[in-house]
Amino acid sequence: MYPRSMADSDCVMVMGSNMAENHPVAFRWPMKAKLKGAKLIHVDPRFTRTSAMADIYAPIRAGSDIAFLGGIINHVINDPRWNSDPFFKTWLVHYSNAATIVSDAYRDAEDNGGVFSGLLEYSGGVKEWPYNGFVGQYETSSWQYARTGIGDQGRVAATAQSGETPGHTSGASGPAQQRQAPTPARSGTPGSAPAPGGPPYDDLVKSLLKPPPERDETLHNPRCVFQIVKRHFSRYTPEMVERVTGCPRETFLQVARTLLENSGPDRTTSFAYAVAWTQHTNGPQIIGCAALLQILLGNAGRPGAGIMALRGHASIQGSTDVPTLYHSIHGYMPAPTALKKHDTLREYLVAETVPTGYWANTPKFMVSYLKSMWGAAATPDNDFGYDWHPKILGDHSHLPMFVAMNDGRVKGMLLIGQNPATSLHAKLERAGMRKLEWLVVKDNWLHESATFWKNAPEIKRGEIKPADIKTEIFFFPSAQVAETEGTFTNTQRMLQFHHKAAEAPGDCRTDVWFTYQLGRRLQRLYADSTAARDVGFKHLLFDYEHDDPHERQRGEPDARKILKELNGYYSDDPGRHVASFADLKDDGSTTSASWIYCGVFPAPDQNRAASRQADPPGQPGAQLNWGFAWPANRRLIYNRASADLQGRPWSERKKWVWWDEAQKKWVGYDVPDCATTKAPNAPAKPGAIGMDALSGADPFILKADGRAWLFVPTGLLDGPLPTHYEPVESPVKNPLYAQQASPVLKYWKRDDNPLVPAGDERFPYAITTYRLTEHYLAGAMSRWNPWLTELQPELFVELAPELAQEKGIKNLDWVKVSTPRGQVRAKALVTRRLRPFTIDGKVVHQVGMPWHWGYEGVVTGDIVNELTALVGDPNVTIHEGKAFVCNVEKA
């Protein structure tokens, strides 16, 4: 969804976020809804300013989110109103996979002590990159639909573990030696008759089709998704929710009833979350649990519905669309990997193309992407340059990268916009940087990662001598955001163009200048190389010279030319821009760096990211002329779901897009997210690919079956259904299952990365970390600002009065907080914003700490991330910084 739509919500549930303080601009939309009578619910370990504005505040222990959401799912499924309302039954049967039959081989965690079928003995990781960290892995064939249907074709985006599936490890000699020879040269040029196996790729896509899965629209079959979901969550009773989360039973029931009362044909509920849902060893499963609940309630693709992922940066969304992520390439296509059948373009497309739904266009997206990389040099004869593209070896994300760095496997690092010296398990990360040969830091200030060699705590304590650190460090002063132009892509997928407000002082340069000039200089360096490995680099299309003489002299590239490259154009006429991703071809005649951005720059004089035309006041609409939202300027994705099976709005009050019989097309307040001339009663075409394989009543066009997934047969590595596991470090045993933590989480077992066993009395308190309004991230920007440092002058730890009394701590006392990884010193803030919980009969105290301090800036303080561990989620390898354990003592 997008934040503005939250103003149309009848209920907003904020969970995994302190939205009022950390996303105050976006919080105005829930407040507008509240002014119109909407209910606001906040579920959080701490009572915050968001809680103060809420109609219901539900306290929970950090790390127990799935138990709370699972309890709501169980309540909804068993509620008489939900069972008797035809709206919910229609939604469930026709817009979700509830009726789909799952393989007989599937065994649920309910029957298996909290573990799903397919758990393998894990032998220690991929040989070529021994830093993947899995403690176990699932073989997922038993999770598929019966008759080998849609489920095993359902890849919709890369997970962080592309290629890391059991049975895909390579020999010790390494994938470079294991690679197959490049595809023999093909005859033909774009537009000519295709050579066998070459473009166009429709025959390849058709070859991937499999029989549709079995369905039972009565929902009675015990193997149908609905019955599996119902049974899976049956133990998540109100009593169990209270026992696991600490939330009082009546408060939990009030939340569950409020969500159901504000969902249906005439009412919608929305969710908002941030990193307090993601920074867990089961973060994607928490989000999936909320999505499952919203599907049950019919809250998707409709105004005031959906789930809002709140981003902490102006362009975090853009950095995943055009990724700084290692595992995906532009537009959420998986990165080619040396661990899968990805040796040729054809093999990649066979492995990664979903034949039904909109992802059937993957060959068009991929070939156009390759053309954007190598231009005229990318031809059918050389697989459009596919063999030149880098291929990953496993998990190359932040955590394993720093493990490898500590082992001396990383020689140098470009550090742009990050500060690992204060990041998770900060001491270990600084130790890794001390083993680099060179380090380039480009930032606005000399932050901790630029000065770790002289000012880090271990240096000040005399444990490490600066003279013993061989790392050569270069600092490049960075221009500020207002000192450059370009686009942001914000949390609602909206691109907006921003203009330069001032010139950068001195030698400060923009990030895009640095990247562009580095690329151009490397190309010159390799210009005379005859090595086969350098051919792709020499052909790389990298020419964005600015037309303005002043900017050209400074070496600043033209942001509009980069935006044009993202949008796309016709290969034989670069002045003719691609109007939409529907124009992309798989024969090399079009180029587009990121297919989802097609349409943002449809003509040389039409930069839609710079559009600033608002809808008339009071008129229902999606502000379609303000910026550009991918895909296709659509503001609510899957909005076909805002209409019923006949294409009529579910209610006049929640009207969004609908079928106009007179015009024979879909119309409405938004860009319809469907084939605009396909009637709602149009059947799917048997044996067809792409959108033809979906009926006019299938709203979820990026899913292979056109339906929202309650049960996830493919795409997640830790289970097809959300399941409550305790955090890796927990003060209690798991009350729900014998399985304590996720059986497939990632943990790097090292002497410098110890963990605390469950219930260890040496570290009895749960701890969570969070952000403050007055500071930004690790504080490298905000701690240099005297006004902000005056508002938040020093590090503190929040303690409940009961814990403070137990430990003899008074407000503003100095306190020592410790874990096996380190300890920090902070001022005590004794407050009733935190409270003790009773978890499974045991009193559990919880503390909270902001993580903005370090040893540089106007004010300094200990680094809270000294306390955290290198442990992560198996899907995306994000760390578990929102729930672990500690000890607290008076300093």
C-alpha cells in the first residue's frame, strides 16, 4: 500500500514500529484516519508516543510477534461473523490459495514438534564460500501443491540465498573451474527468425508449464491450504498468547475483535511496520504472518488496506529496486549464481522464469536489462553479454562479509553511507576492518569507521596499538543530498525528482560522481586488456556525461540520463523512450535497466518523477500526477481485488477500480492492476502462458496462480507457514513447541561470537534496541549537530521501576549493560514505558536502548551494538537486533 491510503483506513495497527517518533511525516495519515473515526492500535514492547495516540495499546515481549498475530488468525478463523459473512468466503476461495491441495508428503510443524517436513542434516555450507552460517536447511519438495502444480514454479523474487539450496554445492576447485563452456554463437539479429533456444523465448516459457494444482472450493479437504492453516494456528489460543507474549488476554481479544470489526466489504484495516519486525531470525515470517491475516480479512488491493513497510531513509526503497543488494539485480530479478543451472542465459531463464502470471515476461525484462549493461555489444550471438555478468557464490551479505574479513579473505572495501564500526557486533566488525589492506570511506563526516584505527574503544584501552594496524584508509568528503539532483524512491514506491539547492563546498563530491568517475577510470585502466575476463568490463555502457558545461567540468554525470537508462529506450533509436514495461522485448530491440521503472521517463521531455500536480481537494483519487509510483504509476498494487468477481466495487465507500461494461474496460481512481480489457468473467486459457493463464477474476498477477498465498510453497527457506520460535537468545523456553529457535537460522560459531543459552540466569533480561526522533541511524549525521545533541545529550537505558528497585538503581544512575560480546555504560531512565511480563509463569524484565551513539561527534557515548551477535534470518541474513538478552547492574 502507500501511506496516503492509510487515511482511508477504518483501523490502523502499528506493530514493529514506533511510527509517531520514527516516521512522523507518514504518521499524519493514520492521524487523519483517526480524525475520521478510525481506531488506532499499537502493539509494542514499549509505551511510546505512538502508544499515547492509540485507542488500544497492547504490550508484548520483544520477539513474540508471531504468537500475537497467530492468535488473531486463530480468533478470526473461529469467529462466527467471519464464518457467516459471504465477503470473507468469496475472498478466501477466489482471491487466495485457500482451496489449493497440498502434497500428501507435507508434514506441518504442528505434527512435528515445531519443525516442518524436509529438515536436513546440514554439512557446513557451500565449499567455495564457507560463510553462509546455516545451522540447518529444509528440502522443500514436500511443501509443494498436489500434482506438482503452481507451487514449484512460484518464484516471484530472489531471496538472499539464491542458489543455496541442498544438493547445489560445487566442488572444492570452485565454480570458475566448474562452469560449462559458453553457448555456441547463434546466428540471427534482433527481428530475424530465432535460432534454436534463442529469442524470442515464448517456447521456453511454454516448456515450463505444469498441470494446475488440485483445488477444493468447499474448503473441506484436510489437505487444502485453509484446513492446514486452521490446524496450524489452532494452538494459538488467547491463553497461549498471554503465556508467550505477556499481553493480557482481554487486551489481546480487544485487538482481535477490533481488527475483525473493521474489515469487510465496507471497512478496511491497514498495518504499518518497520525494522522491529525485520531484525529477527524470523523477520520475513512475521511480515508473512501479518499478510496471511490481511488475506483472511480481505484487506489487500483496497483503499485503507494492506501492509505499509516504513523505510528509514529517503531512498531505501530505491536501493532495493536498483539494488545495492548482492542477491538480486534490477527489478527484483535474482542475481545469476554459480551454484545453480545459470551457466547460460537460457539456463538462467529456465531456472528463474515463472510461466504463468506477469513474471512470465522475465525473458523480456532480463534481455532488456542486459542491453542496458552492454548496449550494442550485447547480441543474440553472445547471449546478450550474459556470460560477462558477475555470478554470486552464496551469501555475500553484511554478516558473512565481515566474518570473511576477519579471516583475511577480504582485501579492501568501499564504505559509502555505512558505519560498521558502530554496527551489529561492532567489536568484531572493527576487528575485520583492521585486517583490510585498504579502506575507502566516503561520507559527510569523519565517523567511527574512518577513525577506528585511532579512537576505537580497544585502542583507548590499549588492547590494540595504532601502529600495528596496516589498513590504509582514504577519506572522500561527500556532498549532502541538497547539493545534488536526482530521484528518491520513497516508502510507497514513488519516484520524485529533487533539484540541487546549493553547490557542495571544496572537494566534496556526490555519491553518483564517485561511482561514475570510479567506473570511467577503471574502464580506462582496462582499455588495453586482452584477458577474456575483462571483455565485459570494456563493453560496459557507462556514458552519462552532463550536457551542462559546469557540471561536465566537475565530472558530475547527468541524473536524467541515468533515469532514462532505468526507464529504457529502443536500441536502434536511443531518443525514443520506452513508454511502459509492456513495450519491452526479448530480442534485444529494447533496453531497460529496471523494468519496474519503465514509464517514469516515457519521453525526453516527460520526466514524471518531477511531476507535481495534485488532485482537486475532496475528490477521491490516487494523486496520479504527483511523482511516479512503480509499477506503471499504480498506487495500490493488486487493486483488482477492490472489486468483486463481477468487477463491481465491494461497496460504494471502498470503491477504487471497477469494470465498466459500456467501455469494456477497467476504470477507476487508480491505474488498474490487471489486463485492462479483460472482462472480470473471462476464463483463463488452458495451456496459456503469462497473463492469458489467469482469469479476469485473478487479482494477484505477480503470483503464478493469480492468488494471494496463505501457504507459501516456495520462496521462503524457513517454512511455508509462520511459526513462533524464540529469539536465538531468550530468557525462557519456547512455550509453544519443543523446537526452541528457528531450526534453519544463521549463526557464525566463533570464539568472538558467543551466545547465551535459553533461560541463562547470568543474562536474565530481554533487551531491544530502537531509534530516537532526534538522532539518525548510528548518529554520524545527527551527533555533529549541536541542536540535536542538546535534545539527546547522552546514551541511556530504559528500565521499569520494578527492575530498578530490584537492582538498587535510581533514575539517572550510571548503569552497566552486558552480554557475552561486550558491555556498555549508560544513564538509567527509570520509566513506566516498560513493564515486567509474566511469561509461562516466570517474571521477565525487559530493557530498551537507543543505538545512536559512538566515539565521534559533539557528544559521544558507548556503542550499543557492542552487545549484539552475528546471527541472522535464513532468507535475508538480517541480524537479530530487536530481541536478545543481557544483564543490568549499577555501575
